[in-house]
Amino acid sequence: MNEFNFKITDWILPSEQDLCELFLWLNDSKDRGGVAVPVNDDTQEPYYVHLNVEPESDEIISAFILHANNMFQDLARAFASMDLNHPDVRFFLEKKLEQYAQRHRNELTSEPETLEPQAA
């Protein structure tokens, strides 16, 4: 199975807000061209996401989100209401916990006998 690891390395969010187009470059790919593939046409999401793929390597190099303001508004509402059933809120929390665990790996694994159990 392919695992995707994306790091946003640059972006453009033009001040023209009629369409609110967000361009994201992934993994230092700013000067590379690609073919746009729509990835959320089968959803009811009020925005459109395209991932750009470099044809020779099949590497995903950038993303384009049309009506990105709708995406941010949806996320803001979900986070403000602490909606843990919202998949993006859960995803963020999972990734944030993974980041904390990675950052404190030594503390969590070096002396587990010194850790105090927490009630569930």
C-alpha cells in the first residue's frame, strides 16, 4: 500500500475572494507541473479539491481548492462546537496526538514504570 506523506511547503491564497482559490505546493514541488485530478466530486462538500500529479513519477505535487472559504468555515464550525464526530476534527486530534507522542517518545517509553496510571 502506498503511504502519502504531505508537507505543505508553499501556498497562494489570492486576495480575490469571489472564488477563494487556495493553491498548495507539497514537499518542495513548487516549480514542477502536473495534471489535475478531482478528488471530491463524489461528496456533498461545498468546495472542490484537485490534486496535481506529476505524470512521469505519479507523485502528488500540489493541490488546488476552489471555494476554500467554505472548507475553512466548515472546519471552524466543527472545531467551535467541539464536534468529535466530524471526521476532520478527529483527524486533526489524531495527528496532533501522534505529534505529541513522537516528540515525547523517549519520555513515554524509557521508564514506563515511573508513569502514573490514569483513570479511564
